[in-house]
Amino acid sequence: DAHVVLRGGKTGSNYAKEYVDATVAKSKALNKKPDAPQVPHKVVIDCSHGNSNKDYRNQPKVLDDICTQIRNAGPSGNFDILGVMIESNIVNGNQSVDAKPLVYGKSVTDGCVDIPETKEMLRKIAEAVRAARQQ
């Protein structure tokens, strides 16, 4: 199966409920066309890149919004959200590939949240999914 990844972009973020709902609705509408290939309607939301304004420190804020969407989706839960992407590494932030010395466990590309922040983010999303399933 495939899925759409909402990453944000030049025009801003696209992780908010309105974008998720619009993406799912467009995918479902395509599936109603006769003889059209079926398009999966599940989405993965990237907490980094354009959705965080390319600032790794904004990833927890993006995730908090996603958790709210999942919790507030009603009895069925918003399981149109298939998953999230978190830019994560051992050490937070990033560094130039030319840094001397390189810091072990620190990204040389995009800025990342560190392991403790990643654990907290995963705890929050797991809690949101549990809460949605219990409604």
C-alpha cells in the first residue's frame, strides 16, 4: 500500500486538520471514479521539514496538534492518520559535515530532536491513540 506524506512546503505547513481532511477527501473522491485505480486515503504527517518551518525545535508543537486531531476525532478516532515522521538523532540540532571534530550522533543534514525528546513525542502519540481507541 501507499500513502500521502504531508510535509509542508514553500507555502507553509499542512499538518492541521483542515489539510488532513482535504487530502483524505480528495483521495476518497478519486476512488469513486469508475475504472480508476484505488488511491489509499491514509496520510503520514511529517513533524519536520516544512511543517516545522525547518526548525527541529518545532517538531513537538506539530506533534501536539496531530495528537489533538487523533483524540478529537470522535468514537472512531482519526485513523486516517496512518503515522508520523520525526527527524530524530542521538544529539539534537545539526552540524556542518565539515565540522572539526564532528559530534557523534548529531545530524549533518537536517536538525533533529534528541533521544529524550523523541521518547516524549512517541509517548504522547501513543497516549493519543490509546485515548481515541477508548472513546
